[in-house]
Amino acid sequence: MNTVLYNIDTVLQQVITSEQAFHYRIVPVKRQNGSIVFKTDATNLNSLKTELEIILGKKVELIEDKPEEIQKFLTVNYRKRTSDSQQNLSYTPDFLEKILFSAKETGSSDIHFEPYEEKCRIRYRLDGKLIEQYHIAIDEYPVIVNKIKIKAGLDISEKRLPQDGRITITSETDEFDIRVSTLPTLHGEKIVLRILSKDASRLDLNDLGFTENELSIYKESIKKPNGIILISGPTGSGKTTTLYATLKLLNDSKTNILTIEDPIEYTLEGVNQVQLKEKIGLDFASALRTFLRQDPDVIMVGEIRDVKTANMAIRAALTGHLVLSTIHTNSAWATISRLIDMGVPSFLIASTLNVSVAQRLVRKLCPHCKRKEKVKKDIFPENFSVPENLKSHYLAVGCNECYHTGYSGRKAIYEIIPITNELVKHIKNNQLEIDSYLFEKNIKTLKNNAIQLISDGTTSVEEVYALLID
């Protein structure tokens, strides 16, 4: 039996507000024959159906479900408003500054301004998930757009094309950068503000989520004077944070460190950072070519996107430099296949790769409200073998401490494969099936580490569900 997935489609999620979801105890689950189908634990289905059809102006179908199931849907997809929350706001001269500092204080990574026909919705991305925060009247929204554009140095008269910019926010106690992206939509320009932490000096490899054994392996690999360190994972999985924590460890007065990034997300005293500018020909490959004439010891490349960049990175490693970079693959070992698919000869990969790392960010359960339950087979993916020693797990519930999300904070989980002499032979011979080798060497995969986090109550099954699928 398949488990219930509590994340609902983003488009469906926007059919109702958080306030309506919690007030009526409803969650939209699908569209069917011109109707919107909601699950609910309400008892007066007929009167609720009539009321919702009047409010939404659409046909509605209702399905009864257990109160605890509805609560899980609400907790995962909507934020409950507390009595002192203000959902509908009016524009004031300091409106934008209040939004920015509010998002920074809550630990949000992004702010989304989304215009619709009658209102603009403002959402924060907190611990990787979007949470609806405020609404403002649509006729007040253009003032905010222009203020953001002016601060970011963008053209306020250009409303037809996307634009990108950057804002530096300074107060008596804090300073941080914001990356601005505008996108023309049906009802106006959607704006996303990415909050960038300027200071990498507080990053520490010991605090990111490595197990003791993984940290030991990783530190050994970066002690080598040359070679490539590759970190893989999807966008938003914390790769850049891991790279900068690594650079902080390597950074000293005797080491020349150069980076090429898009964008520069952290600043680190003693590191020479270069911003990618493809429009004028400054791409990863051309920057790397110049770096080799700058007498570097360590080079960090934001991302290996193509064979040109990959070959330059390998050339740098072969000529005695330590190269750190990221790549988009699903696992640490899949990095090898990706490089081969790009056209990089396998013998060069084998000669230069020190370690391959995969990582993900998972939300940690709120310690104030998480609830323990016995393990049942149907909460896991089909064909997943539940470990015999996994007798219980914890559910995300939601409370005021965690903004009714059920989660508080995130941590990284890793999969680290050091390239040993035995693996060098595998790579040179294109023998890319190494499951038995990983098992024999007790190398923990992302799935192994995800199960451990479920077992010790750090996270929930729902949060790592994708990692458990075979």
C-alpha cells in the first residue's frame, strides 16, 4: 500500500488562502470534471459545499477524511494565522524595509511578491518551503515594484522583460545582500528577492551535518595539494554553503584562493572572488584559463555546466591545483557518469577526482510539537524494505514555535565517496556498478543517512520520502 503524500500541487494550493484552509478545515487535492475537490473533516458537508461555491465562484466536491489527516495536509501546506498576525497590509513608506528585516529575522531565504487580479500575495521561503505571509491591495503594488527596482538599479520603465539586480541592506546591527529577479506576468511583475548572507566567517564544516566518519574522509580529501572536489545535488541543497565552509578551512596567509561564481553568495576575507559575466565573455572556462596565470593554490568554480569548464577544471587539477566545484547529479557516484556523458575521458576523471560528494537539505522536526508513532509499512514508498530496528518515527504537527509548519531549521545529509585505487580502476574501465563496493566499505548513501534521521527523530518520513524511493 502506498503512503499518502501531504504536499499538494502549488497551483491548487493557491485556490484558497491559509486563513480559509484552517477556518473551514479544507485542503484542495485535485481538479475533476470542472470542479475543485477538497478533503475535509467537517461534518456539515452540504452547507460547507454551498458556502465554498459562493466564495470561490467554482463548483466544489468534498471528500471526508480523518481529522489527523487533514491536520497533516494543513501543517505541510499552509501557515496558521495567530491572533496578532496581520494578513492584509497597507503600504507605508517603510513597508519594504519591514518585509525585508522580518524575512531575515525568521531565517527565510527568499521573498516572493506575486500579483493577481485583486491582490498581491507575499510569501517567504522558510526551511525550503513557501509560506504565505501577507496580502496587499493590487493598486498599492506598483509603488513597491518601483521602490525595489530603484534600490536594485533596474529600469523602472521596462515592464515587458525580466530584469536582475542586487540590493545591499544596512542597519545598525546587520548588513546583507539581496538578489532581485523580476518576471512579467499576466497581472504585473512577479518579484523574487533572494537573501544572501554576506559573511562566510561563521560557517563551520563541523556544524553542517557530516557524520564523524564522513567529516574525516572529507577533510583528508581537501588536504591533498591537487585534485578535484565535486559536490552534487539539486538547486537549494546547500552545495555553496559546504564549499565556503571548506574554503574557510583552507584559507590562510600562505594560500592563494580564487573563485568564479554566479552569483557571489558569501564574502570571505582573504579569498579573491570573481562574479560571472557571460554577456561580456567572462564565463567559467575563460575565468579558469586566466586563474591559471594568477599563481593559485585553490580554485573554486561555482558550477561545472559543460565539457569546456570540466576540461579546464581537470587541466587545473593536473597542473598542481586543488579545484572545488559543484555539479547537478542525483548521487555521488552519478557524478562520474555525468562527466563521461559530457565527453570527459574516464582516465582523466580517475587521475584527478579526489572525492565525490552528494548532499541534500532536510528540515528538522520542531522539538516542541513533534509526535512519536509506531512505524507502519504503508507510510513508506512501495517496495521499500523497512529496517527491522526501525520501530517508531515522528510526525510533524505544527505549533506557534515553528510557524505551524511542524519543522524548525534544516541540516545537510551527505553521501561521500573517496576515490580509492580500487575505484580508479572501476572508472578507467567504465565499470560503474559499485553497490557491492559501497556496502563492503560501509559507505553510507543518502538513503542510509535519511533512515538514520528518521530513527533518531530528527526528521519525518514525509520529508525524506524522495530519498527512500528505489
